[in-house]
Amino acid sequence: MTGRVFEIREFTLQDGPGPRTTVFLQGCPLRCAWCHNPEGQAFGGGREMTDCEVADGVLKTADFLIGSGGGVTFSGGEPLAQAGFVSAVIARLRAAEPRLTYAVETSGFAPAEAYREAVSQMDLVLQDLKFPDLEGYRRWTGVDASLIFTNLAWLKTSGIPFVARIPCIPGVNDTREAKEGMARLLADAPNLVKVELLPYNRFAGAKYAKLGRVYSPGFDEDRAPDLSPLRLDGNWDRGMGNG
Ligand code: SF4
């Protein structure tokens, strides 16, 4: 089986617990105005690789990952746009090294069946959440996010540990109203490990010129996003803050 990959990066530290080897899958159906990986958006880019090639690339670091409490992360682009390929890579890896653990970083924008099949194989899900409602997604990412909310609802009942990652974009989704809405969506999830508020990456625009694209995000980049943590009620004890 083949898939499109734009990088296999070793020793990443932001993609789950411990040091990771992260497989960046090519292609994303969203067009977030602030995307800092524009080279990963187009489905036609990257490199075509077989599941064996990707597994072999990851296995070079397996002993280190196991010994250091790290693991393998699938990111992108949107990795679950190639959910079947992700599953094929994991099958290869499990056969070669059963002690490896897995995480996926996903927008959640994938058909429900594909999402459930791939996510069920993970030890941890890094689930992006950008808005509490369809309108925010439509305006700033260009998609109908019904799938995302359907998949999030399933994730909350799945028992699979997940981290909610919220990119905080100044003037876009860092309002009290938006953050409270997202916190309400997450508050009843028993498998929520923590919420990470990720500050807008002010260097996001640098890669666009190299791709012959103009970076014009449509919000005030110079304004610092509001990263203040929220506590909706006295029972919120799983953390809602940075990292
Ligand atoms: S979901 Fe991620 S990769 Fe896709 S456009 Fe948005 S920020 Fe970029």
C-alpha cells in the first residue's frame, strides 16, 4: 500500500509524551487561515511511499523511543485523510515491534468510519479543536465541520485518552465566548487528559512566499492571543492552560 508523506522527523518533542518519531502525511482538506504547514496542504505534493518504507524509517528509532518513553505520532497535513495507510503502517510496525506506542494529531475532519478505525489503534489522540461551532470553521477553515463534531462526540465516549489542542488565534477564536464554548464541549469527556492552548505561530507566513502564495490571514497578527486559562466550574481539575 502507498501513501503520501512529506517528512518523517525524528526526536520531535511537541507531538505527544516523550521524544517522538513523527510521520507527516501529505494533504489536508482544511484551509486554516493561520496554517503554518502550507507545504502539507496539497494532496499532490510530498513523496509517495509504501507502508513498508515508512515502517522501516520509523523502526530505526524504535529502541530509543521505547527506552525513553516516547513513541510514534502521525501528523500532517491531515493524517486521517489517509487513514487506511496509517493503519497499514501501524500493522507493519506492530508486527516488527509490539512495544511501540502511537499517537495521532488530527483536525478530526475525516469520515466517521475512517476516523474510528484509525483512532481505535492509538494510545493517545491529539485532537485539534478550533471553534465551538460550524460557523467559525466555515469562515476560517473553509469546511463544514459537522464531521469534526460527530467524531469528537464519539472520541469522548471511546475511552481512548485524548489531549485537546486549541490554536489560539488573535481576535478569531480567543474570545471568552469561543473558549467557553469549546470548554463546554470538552467538559464531560472522562478521557480528556488535558487541554493545550497553543499560541498563534507568528512565523506562520514565512513559508507561503516560497510556495508562491500570499499570506493574508485576515486577522491582526500583531495582537497577542488571549491565552488565559478558563475554569468553568469547581470540578474542572484536568487543566485548561498551556501545555
Ligand atoms: S488542519 Fe492543520 S494542516 Fe490543515 S490547514 Fe489547518 S492548520 Fe494546516
